Amino acid sequence: MSRDMFEEKNIVPMAPVPSEPFDSDDYIYEIKFDGMRCIGYYDSGVALRNRANKDITALFPEFSDIYKQFRHKCIIDSEIVVLNRGKPDYSRLNKRRFLSNSMHINLMSKRIPATLVVYDILYYKDRAVTELPLIERKRLLEENTVEGGRLAISRFVRGTGTALFEQVVNQELEGIVAKKIDGIYVQGRSRLWLKSKRRQDMDLLLCGYMEGKGFLFCDDDLNYRISIRNVDKNTFDFLYKYIIEHRTDNSPLRSGPMNLKGAIWAKPELYCVVEYMQEMESGYLREAVFKGIKMD
């Protein structure tokens, strides 16, 4: 990584690889929070970037003074979550992702305020610390962070991943992440971080809408996979507008059910994340729910 990474602001967040839960003293284990990934740049102000390196600072005015809770200039890896009865609620967070009107943004920041959960530090004072072992970065993160208000530090346990995963399942949280205790921080996907999720997710292409069935999704091979009706109003408006703007006369599907006559078809170019419990032999996704727009 560049030595002037604070000024460049082009970090690709480290991403975990899927894994079954396991136990090892070589790893620490954290809860995987169901929210929006955020790389934060803090000095005498705040600059927030999402996983696709888009500036999202203006979306979260409740974080405008949060730089005061870091003792020194830093870059922090974190997750933005909206809590509902103490648990991350992605559907509530999703209501804020597509807002652009400043009045609506400020109103929603008060009605459903977000919390910043920090779990790694990449830059401290005047230098990158990505080459430090994870456990040292964790210590540095705690020393540099003042918890409270809308800011929390992610807690971790060492060695006991399966027990933590069982607790996560019982509490209906998203999953856990196992992190190599002496691992450095690298950009992009790495086996130094391993994720175990209670539910699985799949990247699918939005390909249409049908009254009574909802939004239609297909895979990269243009095979129909699922229809989903239950989305919040902001998501509905965004997806429906996208379909109208990218409408096509003919179905883009190579395979699918016969009962889609009357559907509004769109060019399959927008990736969305669909969460599900099980993939059936037919390719149908059991207990599927819309998770969000793929941002990277």
C-alpha cells in the first residue's frame, strides 16, 4: 500500500473467504455484522468510503463529529449498522442507502440512526500500519479509540470459533469472521480472514418485474433463479426505476418457468445480493430475501 494512503483514499477493503466454523488458537473470532462496509479517514474531520470507494460521508450526518473519538489521525476499517432492539437490521439500513435529499437524510439520521462498529486500523498518526500483525493492530485500535455514542469497538475471542458461531446462530445474527492472529492487512480477498455465515448469499442479476411475483432475478448464465416481492419502498422505487430505464421487449432468460407472461423485462446488468437458507436441486433458493445492491 502507498505510504500516502491517507491522501489517496483508494483502499480496497480486505475481504474474507467462506469457511465452515472451526477452532484454532491461531485465530481470533468476531461477529460478522450485517451492515455496510466502511473505510473511514479521520483527522480534523470525517471522510467515509464504501466497499466500492464511493464517498458516503453525506449519507451519515450523525458521524460528522466522530473524528473526535479517535486520539490521532487514522484510517479505520469498520461496518455501519442500524440497530433494532440491539441487533443489526439491514432492511432499516437499506432505507438510507438511496437517499439524496439532504432534508430526508437528516430526518432519517434521527429516526433510524446508524452506529459505527470499528475492527481494524490501517494508518496511525503519519504511517501505514498494515504490515503489523493483526493482534498488534487490535491493541493500537483500542488505544486510539474512545467508545461511546454512535461508536463501538468490535470484540473478539481467541480459539473458540465454533462456540461463538453457535451463539450467533441462536441469536439470529449474520455470522462470524475468523482472522489469523499474526496476519497482515491486505487489499482484496484473502484467506487470512475466513467467514462463516448463518445464511448464504448469492450475487444475481435483476432481469425483470412481474405484478404479483415481484422482482425477477437470474444468474450469470441467464437462468431464472428467484422472484422476490418483499422489499422496502426505497428499494422498490430504485429497482423499478432501473427496470424501466433499462427495459427490453424480450425476455433475456435462457431458461425459466412458463408463468412469467406479462413480465416487464430489463437488460440483466445490475447485480443484487440475495440471501437464502438453501439451494434446491432445481436451482430455486429456499427462504430467499433481498439483501441489497451489489456495490463493488
